[in-house]
Amino acid sequence: MSFPANAVGQIVDRFCVIVHIRAAGPPEIMHVHGSPSRLPAWRAVHLRDRAAASAMLGPMAMMVGELKVQPAAAIGNVILVTGGGRGIGAATARLAGRYGYTVAINYLANTEAANSVVQEIRSNGGTAIAFAADISHEVEVRKLFQSVDRYLGRIAVLVNNAGIVDRQARVEAMTETRPARILAVNVVGTFLCAREAVLRMSRRHGGSGGAIVNVSSVAARLGSPGEYVDYAASKAAIDTFTLGLAKEVAAEGIRVNAVRPGIIDTEIHASSGDPKRAQHLAGALPLGRAGTADEVAQAILWLASAESSYCSGTIMDVSGAR
């Protein structure tokens, strides 16, 4: 990102403010590094009075127009979101783009959906590329990370979101191929992507650190009886993997955390045979509604950010008290 030669940078209470001193008219804030949660009033506010602006930001600042606030640690950093073409993954990719990350979107087969997310990020001034890969295959995972290295640079954040579920069934109705497929994607795929991330992030391997956020599910602690015990077991494995890897790489500059979404209104329910499952269960949930992919994305990117710098090995429920 470039700024005019007469732009001035100023640090104000943990925020870096870039102010453009214009020849005519009031100075304009070009960019801010900081946490949006700390500055809720900055979303769309017009301040043309220097005293009011100075009270908020300091003597150099004057704000005009709408200001987009982005986390400082996000700017220019590469984030890889697996399963980023739909649902929680797509919401995370879009929000990461708004925060200033350079976004790598992995998808399996739906090129149109993945490219739609890419185009949305680009239309908002961000940088994004989609990469097709089946994360359950080691060779494809290696190629995925090599492609991200080549076209975007070394990743700083990995969001292990890709996962699958099958139609609702009892255990005695399942054949060998069903749990094998679910474990290959949900567990082995997560391991393989985390391995490649560690090889790039770890100070032991010449990296500068990073963050890994795994997407689990409250099914890991509920078990999903009569629906998909195999899926629940795969997510319980992710919880254990998160705890173990967090301890393994903590001294190497990598934080590893997980989110456990509850009933979230996304396309994944169609795979279980009940596309309206979120709506059907909403009334029985403690908050009286299903969650949204955007709400989970907020949690994921908080765990990826410096705002959660002392969180590692954390498993955060985003489940509406379920």
C-alpha cells in the first residue's frame, strides 16, 4: 500500500494513523492500524472540527469521510483458508480481505464459488487467489503450499476449515468407506496442512512465527448420536490435535487454537440430508437462533490476530450456549 509523499504517520494509543496533509481542505486519514473493536465509532463518522479530531486522535489528526479500520498485524500478511469457497471458510476469507490480509482460498471442486469469493475480496481493494487442492492427499497439499509460496508468499496464518459430513445415519448402517473418507479429510487433511504451515512458520525452520486456527465442532463434545458419530469423532480428534500441536510448537513462535461452532446456518447441512437443519433446530437452541458464518469468522480471525497473543491451545465454543 502506498501513500502520498506528504502523508504523516502517528502512533496514538496502540494505533498507527496515516494522515494525508492536503494542499486544500482538511487533512484526511488514509489508513489506520489497530483493532476495530477498540474504535466502534470510526465505522462511518465525519469529523471536520480539528478540536474534536484532536481529542480523539491527537494533534495531527483530522478525519473526513468513511474510514476502514484494520488490525495492524493483518496488513500484507498471507492467510490460507482451506475450504474457503463456501460457508465459514468463505466468510473468514472475506473478513480477512477486509482486514488487509492477502488471502489464499483453497477449494476442492467448486471453482465458481471460490472465484466469487476472490472477486468480492478484490472488488473491495484486497488481494486474493483461489487454489484447487484435495487436502486429503499429501501430494496435493504440498503443491497447494508451494503455489501459495510462489504467488503470494509465505503464510502467516492457516485456517484449517475444510471438512465434510455425510448423511445422517446410525453407526450400524455405516460401511468402512464412510468414516475413512471423513477422517481422511477432516483429520488427515488438517494434519497435512498444519505440517506444511509449521515448516514455513516455525523459527526452528527459519520462519518468523504464525498462527494456526483449526475449525472443530461442538459435535466433538456432544457426539451427534443418530446423526453422524463419525463426524463427531473426527472433530474430537481435531480438539486433541490442537492441544498437542500448540504445546509442540509454542516455543517456535506458533500459536495453535481452535473454534468449535454450534448450529451455524451454512450449506454443510445439505450434505447431511437436511438442508434446513439450522432452521429446524433454531427454536430449541439456548439463544433461540442458529449462528452465522460471519460470527464464526470473527472468532477465527480474533484467534489469528495479535489481540489473542496469549491464547494457544485454546478451544473456543461459538455455539450460542449449546
